[in-house]
Amino acid sequence: MTGRGFKDAVLDGDRVDEDKYGTRRRLKSNMANIDAQGLRNEQPPSLTIMSDLHLGRPLTLPCGLELPNRLVKAATTEQLADCVGLPTSTQFHRLYGAWADGGWGLMLTGAVQVDQRYFGAPNDLSIDTSRVSEEKTLAAYKKLAETCKAKGIPAILQLNHPGRQSPIRAGKRSYLAKTMAPSSVAMDFGSGVLQRTLASLIFGTPREMTPQDIEDVVQRFASAARIAAEAGFDGVQIHAAHGYLLAQFLAAKTNLRDDEYGGGAASRAKVVVDIVEAVRAAVPATFCVGVKLNSVDHQAAADPAASSELQDVLVQAKAIADAGVDFLEVSGGSYENPVFVGDGPQADEKSDKTLHREAFFLEFAKAIRAALPGTVLMVTGGFRTRRGMEAAVAEGACDLVGAARPAILQPALPRDTILNRDVSDDEARVATKHVAVPWVVQHMGVKALGAGVESVVVVEESSMEGDRFV
């Protein structure tokens, strides 16, 4: 068993205590009576009885954090931070209050940047005590934690650094200051003149990070995690996907370094391992630490197991899991290839192949499961029906199902639909909203622009939800 094993994580016993961070955990434990591999061989339960759903079953993570069910409000981008990057607006708290009342098993916040010089978008959240006092920062995040946990749902703060995916004028750096990345590799929107010009104007070419830059980033993640723990959050998730800084280190295409942070797959994962270990040293043992990873091409050809890219990611996932994470989330995409913002495949007809039509990244998650059977896995992206979600968990492909955009459209998706016994299987579907990309944008040949259209709509939807819940 690798990492902090799944079988060791499921605790048995009735005595519950509450630590100083407001987290309820079981104290008496023995060997788990749930076998992750065994779930694959079980017959799908009758979906007419909600208590029989694998989705409705509780799960205890290796750190001891208890989740009441397997549905996770995944990280979203709300763009509702105040002028110093803090979550103080009434609109923001209304939105998170709606999610808190939605029946989720776990809530992940939107990305919180660890360095105000580098934002992914102008109104990102941040924890950067070099620019905003720790007292003011802690007070704001304590209120957010209280909002998130008002109905007893565990809450985890996602931490991020965009690296080269920080557009000009996003963040508190000067107009001429460059972004930074593992190597000086510019964004690639295509080979055409227009695509190259847009990449240069919006992002520029990053400078290569020094060892001191890397150590500073590691300490920023650790400091932000400590503040999250003191604020009352149950854990943090380290964002190493979607083409942001840590994903840039993991990928051979963007990491051309020849020092200890570059080269082979394990060396490219060193910065993530260092961050996990630094976070662990800064927070209590009962504090949850998760990591979000990109999948390899989820529509790869016949034998993805033969892919060297897949093998690299499996090596990295094992190194990260062994560093002491409580769960891994599988997602995908980047600004260059923004698959994570689309509606995804639809499952409009009843079929035994529902699972194969849903979830963008499930095949990759199965490869992770086979390589790391003891690791708690979460998959986010493309789930559209109760049947699809239930099949993924019941067959053992993943332990947790994440929903991001559907959670914006339906803040109470678990309570009102997926885990609602009054909603039939045929009707238990997530709401979707197709966004038509303007013709001129389609013909510009820059996928990130099309993604930007959808992203703006998603941000507007979250803002509208914040206004709606009074």
C-alpha cells in the first residue's frame, strides 16, 4: 500500500471528538472493512433506494476527516475577491452559503493564489502576508470557513500559483515584469501569426525560476496552509493541474531544467513533493492535504498504458502520494488546451455504457487506481447523471465525484437531485448550459479564446448565484 492508504483510512468506532479547528473526527480506529478493489466486483445497487447508493456512503480520509457522502463541490473560479484579494463580499458569502446548504460531502473553495504578484485573473483570492497583514488575512478566511462549514460540511481551501499562466495586468507586479516558470517557455496558442501575437501580448515569455524562487514558492504554500488551518478549514488542496505553475514543473514540455527540479519524471515532481512535505510540517496531522493532477490525453489511442507520458504521470503520482496526501483529484486541460471548461459528453439515452460516455478523465483515473490501489481518488469533469456518478464509484474507478460548473448551476445538486429519493434515475441529471462561441472567435484558431467565452459565462453564473441567495 502506498501513501496514506485507503484501507487504513476508513475508521470504525463511535466516539467522536472535535479538535480546536472545529473538525469532527473519530478517535477509535481499526482496519477498514471496505475494500477499494472489491467495489469493482459488486453488482450495481438499486438506485431507487438512496441509502443503497455508493454515492451516499460516508468516507473517512487518511487524516481522519469524515465525509458524509462522495459528492464534492469542486473548485470554481468566482472572481469575487475584494481589492486586496480577500473573500469579504456579501455576494461571496451568499454563494458559499448556498453550497454549504447543498448536501455536499465536501466543499473545495476556488483557487487561492499564494503570491499577489501572479494572479490567474484580476479578482482572484489570495493569501500573501507579505502584502496583506496576517491578522487581516486570517480574519477574512475565518469568516469564509464559518460560512463554508455552517451546515457541518467539511471545507478545503485550494491553493495555487499560476506561473506563466498569469496574464499581463493580473496580479500586483509591474506592467513590464515577467511571469515566472520552471523554464523560459512561452505559451503556445498555435503557430500562426495571430496566435503567437496574442500569446505574446497576453502572457509574454516567462523568466526561468531560480532555486531561491522555488524555495519561496514552497514556503508560500506552507504559510498559506498554516493560515487555512488556523482559520478553521479542514484542509488544503494543492493545485498541480490545468497548466498552472506546479503542472508546468510536472510536464516535460514546459520543464527543461537540468537541476534537481528537472529531467526525469520523479525529479520534475520534486517541487510538488517538497510543497506537500512543507505543508505537512506546518499543519496538524489531522489536517487534510490533497493534490489536483492533470490526466494525460483522456481520448488517447488504443493502448494508453503504453504511453510514456502516462508512465511519467504514474511515477509522479506515486511520489506525491507517498509524500503524505489524503486524496488525489484527477482533472485536465490548460489555457493552451482548455478541455476543463466545456460541457463535456452528454448521456441522453439510457444504456449500460453510461459510464463510458461520462467523465472526461475516468480512464486515466483507472490507471492511477491500478498503480496506487490505496490512494483515495476524486474525478472531476463530465459527469452528467446519477447513473454515471454511481457507476464510477460502485465499480471502484474513483472514490469521490467532483462537480464544478454543475455546482454553480445547481448549488444544492446532491440534496435536491442526486441523493434525493423522490427524483427518479431518469430525471437525476445535472443542469447544463451550452455557450455558443462567436463565429469570429471560432475562426481565429485560438482555443483559449473560446474557453475564455465559456469562462466568463461561468464567472457570471457564479456572481448571479451570489446575488440570488439573499
